[in-house]
Amino acid sequence: MRDTLLIALYAFAGAAATGLAGAGVLRLIRRRSLTASLTVVAAVGVVAMLAGTLAVAWAMFLSPHDLSVVTTVVAMATVVSLATALLLGRWVVARSRELADAARHFGDGGEFAAPGVPATAELEELSRQLAATSTRLAESRERERALETSRRELVAWISHDLRTPLAGLRAMAEALEDGVAADPDRYLRQIRTEVERLDGMVGDLFQLSRIHAGTLPLSPSRVCLYDLVGDALAGADPLAREHGVRLVGDRVEPLPVEVDGREMSRVLGNLLVNAIRRTPPDGTVAVAAERTDEGVLLTVTDACGGIPEEDLPRVFDTGWRGTHARTPPAGAGLGLAIVRGIVEAHHGRATVHNIPGGCRFEVTLPAAP
């Protein structure tokens, strides 16, 4: 029993010394190829066994003949182990290089294509993660292109909408200055109207910039949706009468919501103005509110005749105004973008879909406790 313990102690000492030396070598070549690291690991295994054997022989537990036999066996094991480590290392390095080439192409703006040759479980997982990242980046690039297109359209439309009233204001101001205005009071009223419209446009741009920057200030409070809808209907009634459109709000439940009353009134106002302007005379714009499994659902239904299916995903984009003429009172295409921004700031969702004869805008808000 005592001899066995001594043999184990000497073998452990020799193997431990080899292991420490191998760890030092691995640290020195940690920036080298994986093939070198695998070779060192394989060599440590067989050299540790040889060192333990030599330590035992030095303590005279092995005869010279037995030591020769063991050394020969270890030498053969060393050759096989090193050859296997080299082959395995070259195979793993080749798979790693294929993955690196695929990742490099993906980094240059292309899509990630995983290597066709099977790799280790770790490289396979890395490949899956790169493929998922490639998909997310492609979606991000697509959103960026859409935003850039929207931005360019917005700049073009805003420039158009500003040029027309500014030209009119300049002409009226020059007529008043030269004293050739036939009806100065009418000119002054028209100037005030145009200035108010320009002020509203600038206010929308400022609101939209705060939404995009994530700095929209909100002061949520518990309010009744019935009261919000009632106030919005009252505010939109003069415009509805001017266009000959009927406003209906008899399907609004008195549901409590935690929202910023001022901003949510703007949401309802923008939706109603948009619906009234798109609804022909003698048409109806209906507002409804009910509780659903997702929260509180607020809908505004108009009789615009529907929106082309290819345009539905762009309805809430900044600057989008469909196929209507890009002239007032169509606006600058900011109203629905502001609606979406305010609703999402309240952790809600704004959507639109067609119904027979028109379309329905839906705003889903979290229900108050």
C-alpha cells in the first residue's frame, strides 16, 4: 500500500510539472494559431505520462527493461497524438477561416452565408448568431433607406408647401405697401390666415423632431376616454360642418386611461381632421372605444373609399400624403406621423386597415388599473 502511494505521488509530481510547463507555453502562444495550441495540449498529455513514468523509474520502482518498454509505448503515443492534434487543428482552422471569410463579406454590406461544410458546435452556434445579426442588419438598412426616402419627400413637400404661402404673403405685403390693394382688410385677414397655417406647420415639425429625438414630454394622468373623445368631436365639428360630414360618437365606452390628456387630444384631433378631409360630403366619420384583451381600443372610421393596399404600410410615415394633390389643405403629411409617435410614446400602437367604403384607424392603449 505504501509503495502504491509513493508511485502515485511521484507520477503526480512529474505530470504536474509537465502541466505547469505546458500552461506556460500555452500562455506564450495564446495569440498563435489554434493548431499550435492543440499540438501543445496533445504533447502535454503524453509528456506528462512520460514524466510521471521517469519519476517513478528514478525512484527505482521500475526496472531498466520496463522503463524501456514504457518509453517506447509513450513515444508511439506521442507520434499518434501529435499527428491527430495537427490534423484536428488544421481542420478547425480551415472551418474558422471559412467562417471569417463569410463574416468579412457580411461586414462589407452583403448578407451572411454560412459555410456549407459542417463545423464544431461552437462554430455552428457562432454561424447561427452571425446569420441572425445579418438579418437584423438587413432589416435595419431597409428601415434606414425608408427613413431617408421619407426625409427627402418631407423636405420636398415642406419646401413646396412653404413656397406657395410665402409667395402669396409677399405679393399681398407688396400690394399693401404700394397702396394698390383693393380691399386692405381682406388682405390682412388672408395674411393672418396664412401666418397661422405656417405657424401650425412649424409647430408640427417641432413636435415631430421631439418625437424622433425621444424627448417628447408627457404628463400622464387618469382620464376618461369618453371625455377626451367628446372634446375632440366638439373641436372637429366646425370642420365637419364645412365639409358636410357627419360626426358620430355614440359607441364610446367611459373607459379610464393613463395618458397625457393634451397629447392624446392632439392624436384624436389629427385622426378626425384626416378622416373629415378624406370623406366626401354627406359621408360619416364614426368614433368608437371599447376594452379588449390588449387594452383600450379607439377607432376612427371614415368613408374615404379605402387606401391602396401597397400604400397601407406607409400611411404613418413622415411626409406621406398618398396620391392626393400636394397642396393645402392636404397639409405637410405630418399629422399621422405625429399620431404614431405620441401613441408609441404611451406604449400603445397605431394601425390602419381598409373596410368596405373606407378605412379604419385603430389606436390601442394600455388600460388603466
